[in-house]
Amino acid sequence: MTNFLTRLELQGFKSFAGKTVLEFPSRVTAVVGPNGSGKSNIIDAIRWVLGEREAKQLRGETLGNLIFAGTPKKPAVGFAKVALCFNNQKKLFPGETAEAVLERRIDRSGESSFALNDSEVKLKDLLPLLAKARLGTRGLMIVGQGQSDIFVRSTPEERRLMIEEVLGLREFRLKKNQAERRLEASEINMEKVRAMLEELAPHVRILKRQKSRFLRRTEVEEELKALEDAYFYVRNKALSESLARVETPLKALQEELAAANRDVSGQESVLEKEKNTDADFEKARSIREKIKAAAQEESGLALELAKLEARLEMQKAVAPTDHSAAELKMLVQDLRKDLAVWRGADDLAGVKRSIDEWLSRLKKFIEGESAVLDKDLVLQSDKLKEALKGKKESIQKLQKEEEEIALSQQKSSQVFRERVENLNKAKNAARALEQRIQSQLLEKEKLQIGLKDLEREWLALGRALAELKMANPPIGTDALGPEAWSETERKLMRLRGELAAIGEIDASLIKEADESEARYDFLTQQIADLTKASADLKALIKDLDERIREDFKKAFHAISEEFNNYFRLMFGGGKAKLSLEVKKPPVITEEAPPNGEGGEQPLAGNGSDEEPDLEIGVEVDVSVPRKKITNLEMLSGGEKTLVSLAALFALIAISPPPFLVLDEIDAALDEENARRFAELIKEFASKTQFVIVTHNRSTMEAAEVLYGVTMGDDGVSKVLSLKLE
């Protein structure tokens, strides 16, 4: 079975100063080590990279405390970085890559950032992806140190959210919350738009009445403008078309000239490179000779170093202490007797103490004194190692230079004379193009002067220059020839006289009327859009709520049964069940005040749109053998842990998550329950992947890979790995 979580990389995070990589090739991975070595920092790193934002959940006062602060022997670092690598065969993360890498980084300034497959991503966009993959930072997916009884001491609502997360419903819960926020914003916006419409409506009615007085002037102005457009359009069209006929080939010629000039420059560059070919050959020959000489020197240094190391090894030999045959025989007989006793012993702790005593006895029996190493030989060995390292680097540098010269020589394979001929042809072609372009430029200048004169005449009429260059010509313009120009001029004079009789109008008033009407229409459309959006959001919220309820209902009964089974297994009897606590908030109306009553309600209502949301919680009822329990607070710490473990394995049995991270969850268990816990881990390893921090021997035996975390005198955590066959 392919693991979903494949690798964890830490750098500068808490006690992990340098880069540390933990591979997860097995279904059960255990992290062990003494207290204070930094084991739980690995769990904090996983929680942090999955989006945790509260420092107290990461066992720190501020997020800045996540960066390695330095020790007397190890300087502080400037940033902390954690990366989680996932198997992306099921395409839970965007992209076609087989592996998805989620990375989070924070620096001393407090700036934090996320990246998915080396692309920066915001947390609000990342959370839906993590929810789809059923990854979270709270609940039962990641159980931190001291949280082994989290299911028991959580509120009913928190238990429901834990179950939803394991069932994969958190994705829909996030979508529902987002839709509710958008619906609330839409309702607020609708109220604002309605208020603006009520204020704007009277003003729009007044402006419409004033605007109607000047409708005739607008019609005359439009007719006058159309005639002016037609009159000047035909004159402008002829000049523009002629200019276009000149400019089209001119642009093509200029592009050809630019290409020809680039060709000339390219040919000149090639000729210049051909001149340096001989020098490259000489340089390459010189480098090869240097490499050969350096290799001989390297061989001599290596031989000399081997001799010195052999002499040093001879000086490290230990002279054992001489003992009589009788003493040796007695020692062997004693050891044989103890070995026979150990083979049948059940007390592993006692056997371990006996082994430690024998190790101490054997050490005293055979211990001797080491010979003193020659300091001059050690010094010579160190110097030879440095010289050998420098010689290797010098050879690598010379080899790189040789490769670069060889590549340069390959690019200069054509004949020098052919390059010269190509250059001359390119220069001749460029000169011919320059002559043709000069001729076209003269013709273009004549046409541009004619257009400038026409534009000055147009501007003298008080018209804007942009109107002369309309993209769409007036209707009937093509039929307006020079013979109709006189009649058009008389009509233009008549229309101008009519405008003078009407008089000037307040352009700002018309503008204000148009803007107010447009504003009113826009707000009306906004109301319609917001109303539709609100209806769509309500339908979406209802669908998501029904999806969450239905999926929750389908799985809840099975989870409760499995919870009872694992509770009986953990406690050796008794019974337990999960029940739903549904609270329906009171409906407040104008006719009657809320009665404040609540209580047990069905999980799903009658489905009407007026039905308020239900607040669902999960209650835990247990009956422990030989005890009378009335509430969960009467359970001991170990019993609370067993109840939480029963809930955890019940959820895994019904809906196994991609992986679980557990930090010393077995610390409160006795030896027998720890063994049961380890057996369940082995059993469920086929369904989900486990990463467990533990001190318990039984849990270690259930793991296939062990990571040991230690901390040296420099205050830095180090990781040792062991794969168990």
C-alpha cells in the first residue's frame, strides 16, 4: 500500500538548527528519545506546516519562537522552514506531479509564507485543499503531547467537528461557512443599495422633466453632426486610403531592412569568432597538459597519505593484559552458567542488568592501554589531506575549462571564405532596401500634408479631431460625391441657425440627468443581482447542510457500534455509546418573545426554508466494569485516554484518514493496555499511516521504522533512523 505522507523536512525549526529529513516509507513510524531531546518538535512542525496559527498550540509564546534561537555552542539562524511531501497519485493537490510538496517558512521579521510545489499560496486558498485531503491541525488527526484524552474533555460540538474531519466533511463545512459569510455580506449590501435607491428616486424624476425640454436641440445637434461627418468623411477617406496604400508596403520594407541589418550583424559576429579559433586550440592543449601533470601529483599525494595512515593505524593497536588459563576458564564457566539462566528468564529488566554487569566485568578483564600516537605523523597526514583536496578541486576546474573550449571550437566549423561572401550579399541587400524605403517616404510626406490641411479646416468648425477619424462612417456617406457638396453646405447653415434659435443648454444638467438615470438603473440591477446571489447562496448552504447531515447520519451509527466494541476491548468489558445532542435555537418573532426552551430534537428537520440551523453535539455515555460512572469527569486519567483511543480506532475503522500523528498518546497506559494499543496500531496500519512519538516498548515493537532523537551539548536535536525487518 502506497503511503500518503512520504517525507518531512525541517530546517531552523525549534531545536532542529540544520536541515533534517525524515522519510516515511513504512505504515508505522515511531519517534523515540529521551525527554527534552526535541521529539515533540517534529509533531509541532507537522501541525505548523498544515496551517496552525496559534502559538500556544505549538508550545510557544509567539510564532517567532519557532526559529532556532541559538545556544552557547551554536549560533541562531534567521528563518525556520518545514516541508511535507505527499503522494499525489489521487490528484488531491493541483498539478500533474506525482509528489506534492507543502512548505511553510517564517523569518525573524515575523513574515510567514506558504508554498505548494514551489508556488506561493495563501492560507485561505490552502485550507480547502487540506480539507479535501482530510488534513487538519486539531482534533484526532494530530494528537499532541498531553492530549491523549482530548475526545473525552472536548465539548459535544468539538467532538462533532472531530468526527466530521475524520469523515471528510470538513471540506463541505468550510464551503458552508464561506457561503454564509458571503450571504451575510450580500444582505448588508442589499440594505445599502435599497437606501441609496430611495434617496436617488425623487432626484431622477426631476432631472427627467428638465431633460425633456432640450430633446429637440439634441436631435438637431445629432443631425448636424451626421452631415458634418459625411461631408468631411469623403474628403478624409480618399487621402487616408492613399496613405494606407503607401504605408503598407513601407512597413514591410522597413521590416525587411531590419532583418537584413540583423543578418549583417550576425555575419560580422561569426567572422569575429572564426578569428579566435587558433587561440582556442592552443589554450586547450595547454589545459590538457596541466590536467595530466595535476593527476600525476594527485596520485603521488594519495600514495603518500596511505602510507602515513597505515603507520598511524599500527600505533593505535591495544596491548591486552595477560591473564592465566585458569582465570580465563573460570570466566567462561561463569558466563555459560548465566547464559543458561537468561535463556529461560521472563524478566527482561533483570536480564538487562545482568548483561550490564558482565559488560563491566569483561571490560576490566581485557582492558589495556592504547599506544600514544606520533603527533608529527598526524600533522603530516592532515597536511596531505588538505593538499589532496586542493589538487582534486584544481583538476575539476581545469576539466571544466577544457569542456568550454571544446564546445566553442565545435561552433566554428564553417569555412572563413564562405562567411565573407555571405556578409557581402547581406550588405548589398540592405542597401537596395534603403533606396526603396526613401522613395516611399517622399510619397508618404505629400499625403500627410494634405491630411493636415483637412484637419485644420475640421478644427475651425469647432469639432474635435477624434470625430473626424471615426471607425464607422455615417450611413449613406459613400453616395455623397463632390456634386452634392453645395446642397450639403446649405443644409448645414440651416441647422446651425435652428440651434441658435433654441439657445444654449446647461450641459452639466444633461450630464447629471444621464448619470443619475444610469446610476438608478445600475442600482436596480444590483438589487436584482444581489437578490439572485442571496437565493443561490441560501440554496447552496441548504445543499451543503443536508450533505453534511446525511453523510454524518450514515456513518454515526456505525461509529457508535465500533466505539462500543473497542471500549469493551480496552476495558475488558462494560459498554459505551455515542449519542447526538441536537439543540434548536428559538425562533424570535414580533408576535411572541422567545421562550428560551431547548432540548433533544431530531437530527434533520422538516426541510422547510424557514427551519433554523441545528447545533449538533456528540455526547459520550460509558459504563466501566466494577465502577458506577455518572459523568466522564469521574474517570481517571488513564481511563480517559482509553475512551479517547476507543473513539479514535472506531473512527479509523469506519473512515480511515490518510495518516495520523500521535504524540505520547500511550504515556498514561499501563503495560497491558499499551500492548493492546500496539496490537491495534499493527491491525489498522493496513488502513491508515501512523507517525507516533512514544516511550513505550510495545509501541516501538509495532513500528517498522524507528527514528531516535538526541540532543548533544550544542543544544541541537539530531535524528538517527532504524528500519526494522
